[in-house]
Amino acid sequence: LTLPEAWTSFLPPLMGFYKSEYTVSYGYGFATAWTAFSLWKRGLATTTSAPLLTLHAMALVFYGVRLNLFLAIRTVLSKRIQQFNDNVEERALAKGNRFQTRAPFILSCGLLYYGLCAPIMLTSQWLASTTTTCAITKTVLQSLFGLQWFGFLLAAVGDLTKTWVKQSQQNESFLVTSGIFSLVRHPNYTGEIIGWTANAGAGMLATALLLLGGSVNSWTKTLSILGKFAAMVVGWAGILFVLLRATNGLETRQAQDYGSDPKYQPWV
């Protein structure tokens, strides 16, 4: 683990010691945004491709900041979410000492967030090691970063649409099938899958460029790169597992709650 990114990845989830749910909500957003911003700020001093670094870093900063703002607003507006969060905390407290029972999960989340930010560690390292970027490589990276932005924006539009429609209907159980939901059933989960996959793709490309480009001249640097690559693969696989599991759970709940709703079957 590289020390600065370890701090920015592992400190935010510690919020879970205060409230269990914060580990995977605000801790998630803060860790992503803080790590990416830190790498971007330090990388500007060494890279010759500031636009590429900025495009990648700001996608992650946007994701983290947007997520936390959305979570905060949704909690204020939704009594159901407030009750859900209270129930999560009650169950967590019932398990006993909060430090002993929560520490393993908080640590695992820190590792996950480190892995999710590992791609920008690799891209920033490669951008700092090269003085020129070939047109094909630049185009591929720009495409991956653009796809990442698309995914994260899709997720943002999905969250905003669902919140807006439910508030307009004054019904937190209202089935949202309009707007972006008429095109994609789960735009928030789909967008995140696209965004995190493009993020990992950029990290994989950067790893290959670092190892095959001749800029790595010691086995310690090689091990460091491979360590970040391994963390990236684990982080990507971990977030895909979480998102696909959440999607499957939502599909099941919607079928139970809205199976008799005339809008549901045509929408599905």
C-alpha cells in the first residue's frame, strides 16, 4: 500500500464507528473523492499530460462528492431512509462493542476503496513517467475516461430522477418508470458498473504501459505496480459483486411490491 492513498482510503470508513451505515455511504464517497483529489494535486507537478490526469481524477472526485450530496439530501427528504438508517444502527449496536464488531468490516471497506482508486494511482504514475503520449494511447485513455464520466453521470441522473419523481408524487413507494427509467431499469447501478469498469480498464492499460514501456528499472517498482494492479482487480471485482447483488435484490423486491401494478409488467 502506498502511504498517502492508504490514509485517504482507510480514514473515511472510520466514520462507521460513529454510525455503522456511514462506512458504506459517506465513507465511500469521501474516500473516493479525497484519494483522487490528492493524487491529482500531487500529479500536476510531475505530469506532462495534465488534461488526461484531470479527466480521470475529476471523474472520481465528481462521483464521491455527488454521492455524498445525494445521500445527505435523500436522508433529509425521506423518512423511510431515516428509519432504515436507524434500524441499521440498532442492529449494529445489538452486536456488542462497536469497535470490536465493526473493525473487520471497516477495514475490508478501506481495502475496497483503495482498490477502486488504484487505477488512478497507475495512470498518474504512467503519465509522470512519460514525456510523450502516442495518439492511439491517448485516444484509448480519453475514450475510457469519457465512458467513466458517462457511467457516473448516468448514475447521477438516475438518483436525481427517482428522488424528484417520488417527492413530486409525495409517495416514497411510487414505482418510477419515467425519464431515464423508461430506457434503463436501474440507471444508478448500471451507470456505476460502466464507470467502475472503465476506471479499471484505464488502470489495466496503464499497468501494461508501465511494465512494457521500459520506464520501470527495478524489481521494487515492478512489485509496487503489480501490487496496485492486484488491489485494482480486487476492488473492481468487489464493487461489481456489490452492485450486481444490489440489482438482484432490487429486482426481487420490485417484483414482490409491484407485481400487480399495471405499469410494472410492460416496464419490465
